[in-house]
Amino acid sequence: MVKTPESVLKKQATQAKIAEQAKQACYEAKQKKRQNKKDAIAAAEKYAAEYKAADEASVANRRQAKAQGGFYVPAQPKIALIIRIRGIIGVSPKAKKIMQLFRLRQIHNATFVKLNESTIRMLRLIEPYVTYGYPTRTTIEKLIYKRGFGKLNKQRIPIADNSVIEEGVGSVGIKCCADLIHEISTVGPHFKEANNFLWPFKLTSPRGGFSNKTKLVHFLEGGEAGNRGEEINKLVKRMI
């Protein structure tokens, strides 16, 4: 009877141990993926109920104000969507710096901005070169689902799976698309981390084109630049 060399026995034991570890890692990965899917579905259902309650409360407040002969004034918007509509020619240094701060380095780039006194003042300085408004939750969802890219290790990674979001901003409790959309639309406590994780959206030229893009004409005067309020949602729909 030929005795098996000690080195061969050690090698077989090591290979068996590695195979067992790989099997266990695969099982744990499947379990984690299954649990993450359940958590994402639960989060989406919770946010859907929250959005429905908020919409119903808004309708009820309008009806109550109308019944009492008054007016219902909704809360001021907390977030703006900015789209760059002009190139680099003729841009003042101050406006160029502000657009860099807003990460609008290319034409048709779009980013979200939290509205406060300082950002509103900055927006007014770059009005001739951008158009902006107040996006609805539906618009935010479409942008993230259709044009969403995350920033991982300074690289532009498509958000094709919730694992990309968890790797990027999972440390602050944002683990799926529903969490990311909720944080952006409600301007939550971790809005800065969520917004910085999102790569600036690269939109296309709008279907039908811009009417007076080359002229420094404000939207209220028939042009394209400046604040267009809720009308930004119609423009985004043409540019996705």
C-alpha cells in the first residue's frame, strides 16, 4: 500500500477548507441579498404610504381653506433642480465659479440644490446661464431611475443595483433607491451625502429645442433662462 505524501494531504485539506469558506460566503451573500430585497420593498411601501398621507393632507387643507373662504398657501420649496443651458463663452469668472460649486461643468448638466438664503443668492447670479425650478417627486424618481449614476472612488458608476447605493451612502442609512429618492425629495438630514453621491445628470437637448437659448432672455419674458418654477418638470420630461 502506497502512503500518501504529507504535502498532498496538507494541500487537500487546504483546498477543502477554501471550498468550504467559499460555499459559506456564497450562502451568506445570497441571504444578505434576499434580506436587502425585503428591506427595500418594506422601505418603498413605507414611503408610498407617507407620500399618500401627505398628498391627502394637502388636498384636505385646500378644501378646508376654500370652505372657510380663505386660501391655502403650501410650504416653500426646499429643493431646486438646476440645468445648465449655455456653454463657456461669455461666462463671467464669478458665474463660472458658482457653476463649478454647483457641479455644472458641461452644458445640459443638471444637479439638485438645497434652497436657502445663500444658494438663492448664488442662483440669481448665474440666471443668464442656467434654468432652474422646483422638481416634483415624480421628476426626481425619473431622473434617478433613468439617468442616475453614483460616485464611487471618484468614478461614475451606473445605479443598476441597490448595492451601488449601499456601498456609496449606506453608512448614513441610505441603502436603496427608495431611500435615496426620499432623502432627496424631502431634503432629509443626509441630503448633502445623498446629493454628493449622485453624479451630475447628463441630459440631452430637449425635444423641439430651446426657443431663445442664445439670447439672454428670462423665462418670464419668453426666453429660457432663470427661474421657471413648476415648469421645470415639463422641460426635464423633454430632456430625459
